[in-house]
Amino acid sequence: MLLFAGIAAALVGCTADTPPNDRDPTYGAVTDTSPPDSLELVEASIPPAIAGQGGWNFQQRAEADLAGDGEAEQIVLTAQVELSRGRPAWDDGQPWQVYIEEPDGSQTRVYARRLQLGTLTMRLTRGEPGRPPTIILLEHLPERLSVYEVSYHGPDRVSVVQRFERHLDPTGELASPRLP
């Protein structure tokens, strides 16, 4: 019993009694454990799409100077889904795509995947001096949640880093993502 109390006291003594210092640059930081090479988020089995054509009826668009060249590019998220009374009639799985369109109309695909019972959300980061905005893709499936960051360096030149991934419990009320 005395040995147990001594071990417990030693363990308690090893823990920090002071609260974390929010001025510490590592406080609250998410460690990037992704490989240094860019990920590929385009499945070759999904042909290139143009939002609004060929059944690619769901679309969201944004505009930003992603390349830092002074010209804004269009960023397009689209899903192949039928419309019913003007609203998406989501199926049990949809192909999703994200592409960047230059002012001259040329396109660079950055994402093309079929998500079974899942959704894809797109957001843009704020640009900073010397650092253009990037695209954040949130892939939400019943069994996995992933966040990717896409940097655009010009036509057909992108880099993708996985910033976050967690495997989820695919059962129960909270399992399925909500579709837009």
C-alpha cells in the first residue's frame, strides 16, 4: 500500500501544476504529421466535369487570387446529383469534384472522388501579405473526417496536404453527415 502511495505521489509530482501558457507558440497547435509529398485527391475513374453540365447540378463557387498573380481564379465545388423541385435529391453516394478555373477558361482539377454517404465542404483561407489564400476541403464520411489544404501555384500546379484525419464511430445518431 505504501509503495502504491509512493508511485501515485511520484506520478502526480511529474504532472505540471501550472496551466498551459497561451503565449507558448506550441500551445494549442496541431502537429502536421502528413508526408512532405503532395497528396493526390483526383480519382482517374471520374471524368472531368463542368458544374451545371451532364448532371453536375450541385455547385458552389468562390473567387480568389490563389496564385498570387493579381488575377482572381474561380474555385468550383460540384457534385453529380439530380434535382427535385430545385433541390439536390441526394443519393447514397455522389461523385464530387473541385476545380480551379483561370480567367482564360483553363481548369485544374484538385479533387474528384465518390463519397459514399458523405459530403464535401469547401472553404478558403484568408490571404496574407506574401501568402495567397488556400482551399480547405472538409471530407465528411460516416467512418472518417478529413481536412485537406490545397495550395494553387498556377495551371496544373497544386500541392495538397492532409491537415487532419480521424476515424469515426459509424453507428448511432451522429454517424451520418448532413447534406447541404
